[in-house]
Amino acid sequence: MSWTHDDPGQGSPAGILGVAGLRTARASKVRDAQRTLHNASSQSGVDWEAGSQRSFAAQLAKHAADIELVATGLEKQAEALTTYAGQLTQIKDRQTVLERQRSAAQNRLALARMKMLGTPDVPNFTRQGDSNDDDRKRRAAAETANTDAEADLRAIEALWDQLVTDRRSIDTSCAQALTAGEVLGGLAVLSTGSLPSIAPDLFLKMLGELSRADLEILTKQFPETRNLLDGTDPSKIADWWGALPREQRDALIAGASTVIGGLNGIPALDRVEANRLNAKVQLARVETTLEDRERIARDAGRDPDDDPDIADLRRQVEYLRDASIDPPKVQLYLYQPDLDRIVEMVGTPSARTEKVLTYSPGTFGNLQGFYDRNTQQVSTWLQQQDKEGLVAFVYKDGRYPQNPLTEANDEAYARRTGAQLANFEDGLSKDPLLAGRQSVGIGHSWGTANVTSSELAGAHYDTVISLSGAGTPSSWVKNSQTHYADFSYPDILQDAQDIRVGEHGVVWGGRNPREVGFDHGDYYKAPLSWTNFPGNFLVNPLLRASAGLDSHNLTATSDPANTDLLDDMRDYIYTTEDR
């Protein structure tokens, strides 16, 4: 609870007692459920076979500790909050008394100083002796009053400092009580201070031993656990996961979905199930936001249907609904929207999977592109051609470049994202249903720099496809075991790649895919090529640039106008198997 030095009694004891009451009521309901389950497990009806009754009782016994933990934890939390409310009431009462004493002392001090100003501290030789004596007495009395008032204020400030210290103390005591062993069970050893420093091996061991109830408490009490294992070797994660019994894996998916849904090395189908639960949580938030925005628009006399932001929210809601249902229509391999992270899986891994494809969008890639179902177009088209034989991952793990002149042309930026992509690819290779399959990396525009940068970080692809790719890092060279090809229109990026400063191009230093050895044919003819506009660049600069951008974006779509390019790309991917 927030408070300040000037107001250490800030807070509502009544509100805290209300929260404590809610926990007490919830604990009572859990206890009632506990008794009901106990009765059901111990009393078999005449038509209930003894074997099935024992099986039912055994299943309940597995969760008895979790139920007891929840009930006890709620009761202890209620007790801690009730104590805290009483202590806060005392703090508020002491603050009220001190504020009154301070006000009175300040008044006495002001009065004493006024009197001191009215009585000079040097004798007035023009006055009689008795008058001077009276002045000296009044002066002395005023000085004494001033001194006493100042002493009172110092004493009050000392008591105030103690009050602030006491407030910190009761806050700490309450926090400790709310995270004690009786409340958090196996989680009591953790604290927000210790979590960032916990070793990955120790954290994995802890996750493998906690109950579902403990896991739910862990991820809610310590949301930073979501990314605590980021960067951990996917092989270590895969070995740990594979050694867990199925029952514990299910508990982790249900109780720690935020952790499991983002962990490279966890099989794809398990991650999709974890992120189905994460999407459901996010859906509730977005639906609330959408309802608020629509209400605000109506209250302002505007039609919500005319608001583009509301339209975006509606598409996000529709997308998350498809990701939340069971089984999900949208399969999320990664979903952390607050960190701009999303990976959608298209297709379902199985023993019949032959190809694993990773598609990286380019500059301006964002979450809304996924919600609008635009970013997935090429991957979805390819998967629909192959059906069960291909699984695609539409990849955007973190913020992508939003400035084509700076970030999208920055090798250091791509090297960082490429290292992250390499870790992702390593995780895919540990999935039993994906390992050993033909691996394909596709990058549109800046996405090609991302894919080739991932090769420098250790990723391997059997085939790399550039869709109007921007360029490659300076130290990148072709892998002799990989086939490379570029498919492009004569678009705005291709034109920019012809611009040179000295011996080097302004886009990726001239290291565009066609210059560094990617296979390629002639440029495809776009339905609306900027070269079709009459006049030169000075006459129609906006029309030409717009057409060039349209051609560049067309490469990343399943638009019928892009069919020739898509067909040739697919043929290249499939014929490289025989080369």
C-alpha cells in the first residue's frame, strides 16, 4: 500500500478489513468443499463398486494437500490483514494526535516570536527603570516560550519519524505474513529480491516439485517468473520437461502457463495449450477495454463503428477468441503482448510433419498485423498447399524495426534479434515432432536480415527464402548445406538498393540477397508497377513511391496477384529436397 512521509497513516483500515473478510469467506467455502469431497471419498453408495470408489478417493487424496494449502493460506492471509488493519488504525490515531500537537506548538512558537518582536532586547534609556524591567521580563518570557515551542516541535518531529518507522515495520510484517510458509507452502523460500538471482537449475527443480496450487500462487505473486528462464539452453529445458511425469507437466501448463508458454525447449503442442490459457486472460482484459471505448464513443455521440481504434480492438477480440477456445483455431506458440512478443503456429505437428517453416515479417511488423490476419498470409498459403506435411511458425519475438532508414538498416539491431531467433530455432529442434525435418526460413524485407543474422548465431536452415529481402550482415556467407533464393518485384526497396554512396549501397552496404549469392530469376511484374506511371520521378514522385511500396508489400501476401511468385517459391522449397 502506498503512503508518504507526510502521511504515514494513509490507507483504509475498513477496506483492508473488507479484503480480510472476503478471504475468510473464501476459506469457509473451500472448507465446505473439502468436507464434501471427504464425505464423497469415504462413503460409497450401494451401487458404487469398491474399486472405483477407492480410485476416486485416491485421486482426491492427490489434491488434498493443495485444498488444505488454499484454505489455510486464505485463513492466514485474513488473519494477517486483520492484524494489519488494527495496526494501521493505531498509526492513524497517533498521526492525528501528533498533527494536533504540531499545530498547537507552531501556534505557540508564532505567538512567542511576535512577542519577541514587540519587546526590544536592548534597554530603552528614555524610559524609567521599572518600565525597562517589565520589558526585560516580557522579553525573557517570550524567549522561554519560543525555546519551549521549538523543543516541543523537535520532540514531535522525533515522534513523527518513529511513526514513519513503525509504518514501515507493520508493512514489512504484513508482507512477510502474507508470504509465510503456512500461506505459500513451498513458495515461502522465495521473495521478490531472491527471484532474479535464483539459478535456472534450482528454479527448474522447484517448478518440477510444486503443486498446481503452488504454481498458480507463484506466477501471480511473482509475475517476473514468466521470463526468468529466458535464454536458458533449450536442450536443458527439453531434458527437464521430458523427465517430468505427464501429471506434473499438466500441472505446470495449467498453473504456470505464463512460464511454460514462453519457454524454448517445451514441445509445441504443450506451449500452444499454455498460451491458450494466456490468451483467455488477455481476452478478458481486451473485452473490458473494448466495452469501455464503445461506451465512451456512444456517450460522446459518436458511432463506435466509425472509430478505427475500436475496429482494431474488435479484430483483436475476435483473434483472441479463436486462440482461447478448446481446441484453438489460432495456435499461439508464444504470446506476451506487453513485451510485443507473438509467434503463431500454423498447422499441427505430427509424425507426418516433413517441413518446419519459420516466417519473419519485416519493417513495421506489429501485433495488429497478426490480429488482422495479414502477417500470416504466406505461411497459411504454404501450409494449405501441404496440409499435414508442413508446420509454419509466424515469428515476431519482440519489437521489430519501425524506421526503415535507421533500425531496419542497423546491423547491430539485426544481430541482437538474430540471436533470439537462433534460440527459438534451437527450441524447435528439440521437439520430437519437429526435430530432423526439413527446415525453411523465410524473411520478408528486413526479415531476411533477421533470418541470416540468426545463421551467424548458430541457426541452420535447409532453405532460406528472401521475399524482397533488405540485406545480410557484413560477416555473413552462404552455408554450403543451405539453399538460398530471392523472389522480388521491382519495388521501392529494390530501387533503394541501387543507390550507392561511393563503393557501397545505402541499404545494408549493398549486401542485398541478389548481390551476395541468392538464387533468383527476373523480377516479377507487379499488377501496378511504378514504372507504368507517365513522366519521371519529379513529376509523379508520390504515385511512383506508393506503387513501389504496394509491390513490396504484395510479396508478403496470398493475393491472387502474387500467385506466380508464390508458386515459384513453393516449387523452389520442394525441389531443394532433391538437390
